[in-house]
Amino acid sequence: MDHITEQDIAHALDILDLTLPITTEDLERAKRVQLYNWNPSRYAGLTNNPKHYMQQFQKAEDMTRTIEAAYALISAVFIPDEAER
């Protein structure tokens, strides 16, 4: 990830449902909320149709990875490292 565009940042902010300016606390809260909403285990027992369950479970797993990637991107761009301070 050598070249981060404004579009990448805007997409990450959208995934986490954030707007600028953000604080570290806002970022952490947004990550927790989205991970809770998309937790794959929340889909257990919602349907008796195994195919539908697996589709929803897979979507939740994909969204979890997407949320983690968005968090990492926003953290890298907006939250300075401790070593740089």
C-alpha cells in the first residue's frame, strides 16, 4: 500500500461511518460498533436455511476484514505513531 488516494481515505471513512475531523476515541468506537454489527457469530440461528446462513456468514466475514482494513488505513493516515512524537 504505497500510494493512498483521497478516494481510499473517503471509502475507509464511509465504511467506519466517520466524518472529519476524527479523534482516536471516535475511530476506536466506530471500529467497535461496526465489528459488533458485522460479527459473523450474530448470524447463527437466524435461519433454518443453511445456504442462506452461509451466505450471510461469509458476507459478515468479508465485512469484518474490510472494517479492519479501513481501521488500519485511517490509523496510518490520521493517528501518528508513538515513535514519531
